[in-house]
Amino acid sequence: MTDASPEVSTSAAGLRGHRAFRFLWTADAASQLGTAAATALVPLLAATTLGATPLQMGLLTAAETVAFLVIGLPAGAWIDRTRRRRAVLVGADLVRALLFFGLPVAGWTGVLDFGQLLVTAVLVGVATVFFDAAYQAYLPVVIGLENLETGYARLQITLSVAAAAGPGIGGVLTRLIGAASGLVLTGAGYLASAALVSRVRADEPPIPPRRKMLLRTEIAEGLHYIVRHSQLRSLAVASSIAAFFTAGIVSMEVLFFTHDLHLDAAGAGVLLALSGVGSVIGAATTGRWTRRIGAARANWLVPVLTWPPHLLLPLAQPGPIGLALAATGIVIHAAGGTTYNVIVMTRRQHLTPDALRGRVHTSMRVLIWGTMPLGALAAGVFAESVGTRATLTVAVAGILVAIVPAAWSAREHPAS
């Protein structure tokens, strides 16, 4: 695939000096820092300021991802129909900025409640669905398919650094000015991202001519491609299982840190930030894994080696030793999870034709992320009966099941 823009280079120099990617990368850094801070600020706001129960925490996590289940497929089909993907990216960033700015205003005026938090989470999720579909379709246009692994690795490093810094910042902000006020940082991050993305210049190729079809027919094409493609099908099953149980962990983590481990907001933020530290390690070592054993084998061997230590998290007790065990499990698992994600995203792009990329990506997102609200709700209901520690134990153990279909995909395509 070629690009007519003079700013886009797909030469042997790769992404070095690539002006369009530099804007996109900087925009990603701004939004990811704000998003990472929100991963601590939003649940801390719910758990500490609003006194949310385990079930409500499950509902909050479900609200953040339910849009992928409800509108993910039509959003992907629509993105494949348009050449205005950059405009979609800017618009989605502006919507998310406005929504996050609304929470501190509500907090300052004394009208903030759990209902507004839920509604905000749902609407942010809707904007994120369109942003994500457009971003995945736009990135290959900006940098070319031959640079995708490098591009994803750099973006993943940015995500990981933000994930390492953001939750800690969110915890400190909660302690100093309150979680609601701290969300100004998240809104500012999305606002900066919109400004930077608007400066990217990469001409999108014409939409390939095809027969006129109903939107639901185009949606079905994306799903059918995944179902018929044995490698994509196996990867979808593996990632869906992992996402279901990961949502359960995410929904219960802050309650576990603050109630079971007796940490304050800053301490909880530090533990959440350790996932980012692990992600930095994972992003930096992905290339080494794929060069030595191949992407398909790494897709199951990395989880085998790095996911089981996450069981140290629910075993943790208050005190230095328990916290050290929890930290170790979090870092190792995050490193493996990041490596897994980079490999999966890169392989999926190479296995999908350009005309289907938006639909296939969002179909995969629906199949994967669509399990997350279900996992979060299940965790919330389960925790009401047995507690957060038992719920975390079941969720961490459940993730290990995903290794089986991941290994099957490598068995089908051992050389990839």
C-alpha cells in the first residue's frame, strides 16, 4: 500500500524522521497519559468518594466496555466506508475531553453521583469505539504495512510508560485534590491529542469500488472472514477468554487494594502503576521473542511463562512481604500481556486485506471486548457473595485457560 502524502515514507529508513507518525505518536502519548491517570482516578472516585459496592464496581467496569458489544460492529463497517478517519479521531478525542471535564465540574458544584459516573463511562466508551476503529484503519495508511510491527511497538511503549506513570499520578492527585478534580488531567490529555491528530497529513487511498450492500451485510463480511480464517478464529477465542477474566480483575483491584490490603489512594495508585512498568518491559522485548521463536509460538509460550505468576496477587496480605508478592505478579503478568497484545495486533493486520481492516478489527474487538462487561458484572456479583480476594483468585486462574486456543493457533501455523 502506498500513500501520496510527502510526509509519509515507507522506505528502508522505516519510521525515522516520519513527521506524520511523530504527530500521531505524540497525540497517543497525550491521550494515554490522561487515560492511564483515569484508570486510578475513576475507580478511586467510585470506591472512596462515592462509596461504591463490589457490584457497583463491576457495573462501572462493564459500562466502560459495553459500547464495544453494542455498537462495535456497525462502527467498524462505517469506518470502512469513509475516508475521513482523521476527522473521526479528532471528533472522538473532543467528545471524550468534554465528558471528562464534566466530572470535576459536577464534583465542584456538589451534584456528582454514581449515576453520572456510569453515564460518562458509557459515552466515553462509545467515542472510544469509533476512535479505535478509525485508528486501526488509519495507522497502516500513515506508516505502511512494512512498518507496522515497529509502529505498534513504539505505540505500546508509549502506552506502557503512560500506564506506569498515570495511575501513580492519579493516586497522588486523589490524595491532594480529590479524584474528581484530578480528572481535569484526563480531559486535557484528550484535548491535546485532538490538536495533534489534526496536524497529521496522510492521504487515505480511495475506497475500493464494490457493490452496494446493506450495513448489516458489510458487518457480516468482517465476522465471516474471522470465522473462516482458522488463525484469526483461534486468536479471537484466546483473547476473548483472557478479556473476560481480565475485566473481573480490573473491576475488583481497587477495592482489593484499599479494603483488603489497607492501602490509601497513593498506595493503590502505585500498585496499579506497576502494570505499566511490566508493560514497558514487555514492549521492549517483543521483537526479541518474535525473532527467536516466531510470532505464532510466542503467542502461547509467552503466556505460559508469564501469566501464572499473577496468582501471587490474590495471595497477597497486608505488609511488605505481601505487597512484594503482589507487585511481582503484577509486573510479570503485565510484561507478558503486552508482548501478547503487540504480536496479536501485528499478525491480525497482516492477515487482513485493507478493504476489510476496519470491520475485521472491530469484529475482533466485539468478540474480545464484548466479553468484558460480562466478566466485570460476573465478578461484581461473585464478589458480593464470596469477597474480592476469592473473586480475584478465580479470575486470575481463568485467564490461564486462554493459553489453550493460543497454542492451537500456533499448531495450525507453526512457521508464522
